[in-house]
Amino acid sequence: MAKKTEAATPTSWRYVGNGVFIPGVPARDLTPAEMQEHADTIKGQSDLGVALYETVYTEQPTVVAEEQS
């Protein structure tokens, strides 16, 4: 049986850009407030195949139910 999970809430974004940056966006780990401020800009860059940040979760996803096969 597969387990159904609820997605965990991201708490920050870790900078993994190795010196590459988006003008106007800090080239470092971002706080939740900065995540909100720069989300559209960063999403636009990641859609182009440029991953400069990875999502950090403090908690693992929660199992909410087991699906019947």
C-alpha cells in the first residue's frame, strides 16, 4: 500500500548558486520574509533551468493516510 503524505512547509531557501546571482536578490540563504519578497524572480530563473536556491524544510512530510491498492 502506498502512503499518502502532506507536504511540509518550507522554512527557507538555501543558496546553491556557487557565485552566480540574480540582480537584486541576495546570493545567500534567504529568510522566510526574503523568500516571499523574491519568490517570483527566483521562480522565473528556475523555470529557465537556473537553480540558485534549494528549499529547506525543518520537518519531514507527514503521513496522513495509507492508500488502498
